Amino acid sequence: MRVITQQTLGGPEVLTIVDAPEPQPLPTEVLVRVKAIGLNPLEARLRAGEFPLIGRPPFILGWDISGVVEEAPGTWRFRPGDEVFGMPLFPRAASAYAEVVSAPALHLARKPASLSHVEAAALPVVGLTAWQGLVDLGGVREGDRVLIHGGGGGVGHVAIQIAKALGAHVIATASGSKQTFVEGFGADEVIDYTAVDFTEAVRDIDVVLDTIGGDTAERSLDVLRPGGHLVTAVAEEDSELIARYEAAGMRFSGIAVDPDPVALRGLVALVEQGRLRVHVQETFPFERVADAHRLLDGGHLQGKLVLTV
């Protein structure tokens, strides 16, 4: 099989395609012939050495996959021929930039028939992050006012739809150029952060989901109602900020996404109900992974990028 690997840290040019032996699935694992691979900004940071999550090179990046089961030894969950998708093993290396991946069956779900492999591969990391942030940690309920920072991004546009499905009033921040895009996913209000200070535009927020970082989490303290809750995917270990929230009587939660079969099935249910879709900005063939990573490095994406295999 072919895999995309790197021998050194650096820019997109360090990503190279080589031949490698196919992995051998353990009991309870399945061997998946990959059809599409979702790309995430974290992977660009890992490639460049900005975030040492999986050690030093050589390594194979990637977690988001959609494909077809080829082998299913010792598990009743899937059979050869089943179409599946998921985010196996995170934060351990899943080596998903590959034509074949071995993954725990529990970390996968059957691909909804309404999703292409490209769309399914785009969903797991962003969908699980949004679900765990809003449902599991945020406890969003009908009637809550939810502020989502970065509504046009991968996590953000999925989070808008999950919050709406929970019955929330959703406010999203996004650049003015993304306003129509964000409104198309159901946001009740969109704040152009390039023209308006969100701390002056909203009040009485029950739950804030921060996907941006920087000073966004700190400034969000001013818009929460008493007892409100900040959930952040980018500042989860800031002890000083946590103390400030606690001193103000607010709740602070950091989310580090993990494989979650219950949440994955929840995402599938929303897709099948027609209440959740994922936007793919652009697809790239496997051989053009460096071009895809150059676009990742540029940031300001709408939705997700996907490699096709």
C-alpha cells in the first residue's frame, strides 16, 4: 500500500508518498480500505513541529477516514464490505494518511448512505469536537443562548447545526465574507468580528464554544450570564484563565476530543434526520497532499479539506 510520511519536520514539502506493508488488524480491530481522508489544522502543526503530540518523525499523520471494511477478525461490529467512517485512536497515531488503515471497531460507525465517502471523512474530528463540547460538556438545552466562535470553520459550522438541533438560539462569529455561509447552517445571528467587537454585541450567553484561541476565551467572560459556561478547544490548560472564570462564578471546560462511539452514533442520527451536513471546501487527490497542506497552512478555511484515495 501507499502511505504519506515524513522523515523531518517542516513545510508541506516534507510529506512524501512511499510504499509500506499493510497493517495487520488485532482482534476487535478492522482493516479499512480508505476512500477519503479528512484533513485538520492540527495535522499541519504536527507536520511543522509546533505541537509534539505523536513524537518525532518519521510518522504518518491523520485520523479522519471513510472507507470499506476488508477484514474484521474477532469483532461482531462489522463485516467485510461495510462502509465505515470515524476517528480512530486519537490522540495516538492512527496513521490515516494511507490507503489501508487498521482501526478499533469501536472507533468507527457505519457511513450514512446519504453521505459520500468525502463528506463522511470530513466529519469525525470536527463533529466529535462539537458534540463533546456542546452536548457532553456544555449541556446545551432548548432555549439556551449559545455563542460559537469561528462559525465558518470546520468545528464551527458543524457546531452551529448541533446547537440548533438541541433547540438553542445560536450566535456565531465569522468574518463578513463568511456571513452567508454561516447563516446557511442555521445561525440565528452572525457577528462580523472584523467590524464589531463581540463583547459589545452580545450578552447573557449560556454557553460559549471557543474554536479560535488567542484572547477570545478571556474576552468571552464578559458576555456570559451568571453561571455561564465557556467550553474551549484551544485553551484547555490555561490555569490562570480557569482561575479567573472560577472567581467570577463561571464554568470553564477544556475539550480534547477523543474517540466516542456514542457521540459518533449521535452524529449519524442527525445526518440521517437531515439536520447535519458537513461542508468540504476542496478535495485533493492523494498525490497532492502537499498542496492541501499549503491551503491548511493559510488558515481561514470554510469547512474542511479532504484527500481522495
